[in-house]
Amino acid sequence: MSEAQEQYLETAITNRRFKHADLQPLIQKHADVFQIEKLGESIEGRSISSLDWGNGPTKVMLWSQMHGNESTATMSLFDLFNFLKANGDEYDDLRALLKNQLQIKFIPMINPDGAEAFKRRNALDIDLNRDAISQISPEAQILKNTRDKFEPEFGFNLHDQQIYYNVHNTPKQATISVLAPAYNEATEINDVRKKAMQTIAGMNEVLQQVIPGQVGKYDDEFEPRAFGDNIQKWGTSTILIESGGYTNDPEKQYIRKLNFMIILNALHQIATKGYEQYSTEQYFAIGDNDLQLMDLILNEVLVPVGEKLYPVDLAIRRRDVTAGESYYMTSSVEDLGDMQVYFGIETLDATGLKYTEGKVYETEFENLDALNGEKAIDLLKEGYLAVKVKNATKNDLHGLPILILNTIKEYPSGWMTGATPNFFLTKEDKLKYAVVNGYLIDLDNPKSQEFKQRVL
């Protein structure tokens, strides 16, 4: 199915920060094959629509972007629409099977107001996934009313999770995490929940072939306000899919492909009742999710306190901040000391390396165009972590491996918790590494990497 996703990729969506208006022409282009219905409007008046396909006896409902900044599965749904609409290739038998056995309702972007600002919550600042019972938000009312009217046998609750989730006690990122939510506090297993578990076990079989060891399972503690738990309770076999992180995939385009593959696999399982070959034991054998990842761990850095040096592990995380149609990263020291319970997406053995402050380059540059990556690395090698730029505006975005100053004369730095990690690592007074806004740069052998920064 990997080749199918590449063949039917929706090329109008290339990154995660698309908006409601971007999806409307993509929805309408499928009106000849899908039945499109406006289900209602968000708080700020944006339409929420469903696309229906298939005329089979088994009903399946998929909804995405309940949280506005969790858009990976939405991308994969539009790839899937292209796939289902196509004909005349080696997948025609699969399409015919799905069309004759299933009736599928897709609801992409249930929280368009959150998507507009690329934030988790809706315009009321309510977490829609905690509004299944009170239904304060119109978006929650739409989802509940649609489920009740459609009465699907299977439901797919499609989300994104932090990139810092790992499979418990392993350094492997939980690229995809899953859950068959509980329907009561006792977390019992009835036939409805069992079918969700069996389907997930089948999906996991596919995933282990392409991302071995990178599938996590959420804790099934019952959350009485959540949609997944309640839709399970209301009789729909509900499957949660969470898209996490994957190496060198900041826009989650590979994870988008994984979603396409496992959703299509699950639909095939449901159409053929193939899930019946899997057991709940296989579901519970999936490794548990944990939150033990850091972007960067520096082990045994020598930090100065008074006249002495102390070896400490530094754990650093970078977080993205939306800026218009793009974003920049901010970073901080999350913790320090003995960090052996954490894993680094990137790790450096810094034994014998000393924390060293950097300098600001004295000569002011006219504009950002006067700098490039090579020049920035040269400046780092001379001990400069920051440069001043005359004609730049605070918060302008740039991709340089150095700090750009315009409104301030000194940059933030430090090694204690909460500090912004901007410093050098030296050995016998020789600069070995630069840490720039949490990015690690090997000064002897700088690698190609993407920097998402802003003017300070």
C-alpha cells in the first residue's frame, strides 16, 4: 500500500499547517464520486462536512483534526479519497470489495477554528475531546449527532501526539500509537471493544514490517468526557490512531503514508472480517506508550559552579511555535543531573567537554542576505554564537545555524533548568560543539540539518 499512497498523494497539501479554506476545493473535487454533506458550522462559522462513499452493509466513520494542530491523518484521508475515486489499475478489486461491503463516512477537520490558528483547542478554548457529554461546543454536537444518526459499527478517532512519546523503556519513537478505548471504569472487554482490539492487532502487524518497534499503546484508563471512550460505550468499535514523530520527518509526510496504509488495511479487515483472526492478547502485546524522549541529551557535560566543574547530563527539548504559514523552534533545558531514565532523539557523550559561553560578533551585518550557512559555521568556529543584523525585524524567520540579533544586544543562554541552551562545548579550550537554540552542531564535521529560527 506504500506505492498506492505515493501514486494517489494529494499534492495540494505538502505540510501540516493547512487551513479550512485549503480543503474546500479538495472536498468539492470529489463530489462526483463521494456524497458530500454540510453537517454544520464551527463557532467562527466554518463549515464542517462529511464525505460518504460505498454502499455496503457495514458502516464505518472516520473523523480527524478534533484538535486543530493534529493534522497528519487529515492529509492521509485526502490521499485515500484520491485512491478510492480512481479506477483502471491493480487496486480495482480492492475498491470493489470495499465499496460493496462498507458504507464509509469521513469527517476531515472537525475543529476548523483550531486549525486556523494551528492550536489544539477550539474558538471557545475547549478541548473537543473532553466535550462528548456536555457538548458545549457546536463541533462536539455535530460529531455526536452524526454518530447517532449514522450508527457506525466501526469508528476511527484520528489524532497526533507529541514527538516525545517512545515505546516504554526503549529509545524508539512511538511513530504510531493506538488504543481501543475503555467504555467503563473497569476497562472491561465486550464484543464492541474486542473488535477494535483485533483490528488494531492487524494494523500493528503491518506497521511492524515498516517501523519495527515503533508502535505504542496508550493506557486504557477510562476518561468519562472523551469521545473515543464514549463512542465505544455507545456501541461503535472505536480505534484511536495517534501520529507521533519519525526521524527527519518534521512535516510528517512519511507518517502520513503510514496512516494511509493502516487505515486502508483496517478497512480491508472490516470488509472481510479479517480482524477475527487476531486476538486481544496480540493487542495487549503491543508495547506501552511512554514519555521518555528528549530532542537532545548531552551526557556528562562539565558545568562550572564557583571554582569547580561538575559532570551533569543535560536534557533538552525544542518546541515549534506557529508563525503565519510556517513556524520556528524554541528550546529549553528540561532537566539535568542523572538523565538515564530518558532517551535522546540525538545523544552526545560529552565526557571531558566543558560548558563554555559564546560571544556576539562585533561587526553588524546589513541584512540576512549577507549571511549564509557556511559563513555562520565559520563564525561559530571562531567562538561567536550570535551576530547582529541591521535590517531585520524581530521574529523574522531564518534557517541559519547561528543566533540573529536585532532588538537585543545579548542572547539568552545557560545550562540550568528552564534556560535556553546556547553555548559551546570545549575540550582543552578548543571549540568542539556548538549548541544553538538546542540544535547540536559538530564544529569539526557539521552535518546537513534544518534550522527553524527567528530573529531575536
